[in-house]
Amino acid sequence: MASENFDEEGLLKVIKTFELSEKITILNWNWNNYSDSIKQAHELMSEGQKLFLEISEYEQRMGSNLSMYQKNKINEAVEDLGKLIPYMKNKIKPSESLKNLVD
């Protein structure tokens, strides 16, 4: 690992992914305590979409300079984030989905 390149930007991508995971976990745990949990979920999904674009751009830009260690850490963080999404999906009831479409 000593010969691999490490940079702050890669670490920041992992940190941002963990921060988003934390926000989604808090929303999942406190779903019924939010005044508009559906809106909050939309905002977090938008944040996630932007983050995934940033990560893709970073990986493309870094190319072969991206160490396998950093690439694995980013991938692990993204995979962990993805594991939280089914829990959020389980919180959304069809009636809420229909209500929001009608409003």
C-alpha cells in the first residue's frame, strides 16, 4: 500500500457518503416524527444523486491514479448507503404515494 496514491478528495467522498448514510438512518429511525418525511426522503435522494455523480466524475478524472484502497473504500461506503434504501422504501405507504400525486 505504500506505493499507492492517497488524496484528500477521495477521503472526502467517503466522508460525504457516510454523512448521507447517517441522515438516511436518522430519517428511517424517526420517520413518523418528521412533519414531511416524504419530502425529506426526496431531498436525501437528490443529495445522493449528486454525490454519485461527484464520485463518478472523481473516478473518471483520477483514472489509474486512484489507488485500489481508495476505490474500495468509496465502493464500500456506497454499498453501505445502498443497503439503507430498502428500509426507507418500506416506510413509504402506497396511500402516501397516491396522496402526493394528487396534491
